[in-house]
Amino acid sequence: MSPLALALLTLLHLLVPIYWLGGDLGAFYSSRFLVDPNRTLAERMMALTILNTIDMAPRTALILALPTGLILAAAKGWLALPGPLLALVWAGFLAWLALAWAVHLRHGPGAESLRRLDLAIRYAVFAALAGSGAAGLAGALALPQFIALKLLVLAGCVALGLVVRRQLVPLFPAIVALRRDGPTPAVDAVIRGVIAVTQPTVMILWALVLVASLLGLATPV
């Protein structure tokens, strides 16, 4: 592989944490306007729209983390992966990415089946990442130590994403009430409570992304 191609693959993988952390920071900041009582309802709804849109950057980055990492590991000779297997992995994760965007763009009862499928994939990916990482550390799977650790960290990121989804459950009826009835102390309290609960989880997720980035740069044995 040419130095330019290898540099482009490295850049592609580096863009994952860049957009992941950048998108999360944008969503984190936008959430403050959602609960600002000095903002009009229209401004708060605009903040929600911006938050939801920006949040697709980290969601996209999470899905692309593994396929970009695998193709880079194969190019650098860290993993012996045949081309057809890499192509299959990329096809599967691009299909998952298309599903995640469909869940984001579609609304109403018809989107519920897509949401459940996306959720099932996340649980399956978590199990595969955690199992592969643990097997690599135990010597049951031929993996460099830093790749096994990165798989475990990515599994942790997927798990925390699932935790955040559960923490966000009370937010959705509160947003419906906010749109329908306007701001009320009860609705604002629910929204502030959800944001307060999710923020520590998101910050732990940020720390895991930084750990994964460090492992990729340090490449310990």
C-alpha cells in the first residue's frame, strides 16, 4: 500500500474521535438552550432540532469506528484479515449506518420497527466487541494487546450509549408536552432532570473515546 493511501486510511480513522467528541460537545452545549426559561418556545424547539441533528455526528462515528479501525489494522499488518472479510464488515456497518440515519429521519409508528432493529444490532455489536476483546486479552484470539483493549473500550462506548438511551426515555413525553402546551415548571423540571442524569454518562463516554485514541497512538504490545 502506498504511503498516501495509508495516510488517508489513518486520517479516516482519526476523524472518528474528532467528529465523535466535537458532535457530543455541540449537543451538550445546545441542550442548555433547551432548558433556558428565558428563551421563547420557538428558540427552544430550534435548539432541540440543532441538538438532534448534531447528535448524528457521534452516532455516525460510533458505527464507523470498527470498520475504519479494522481496515487500518490490516493495512499496517497488525491483523491478517482477508479482503472479502473486510468488505463484508464494511457492507454490514454501512447498512447499520443507513438504518441509524433512517431512524433519525423517519418519525411515527412506522419507525418503531427500525428503532428496535437498530437497538438489537447495538446489543449484538456490544457482545461481539466485548467477547473479542476479552478473548484477545486471554490469548484465545490472536490480537495485539492494544487492539483487544480498544475493542473493550469500544464495547464500553456502545454500552454507555445504550444507558443514555434509557436515561432519555422521560425526555420524549416532556418534549411532546412542551410543543403542545408550551413551557411549564413541571415539564422544564423533567427536561432538566434528564439532562442532569445523562451528562455524567456522556462525560464517561468522552473519557473512553480519549482512551481509545491514546491506545491507537501508543499501540502498546
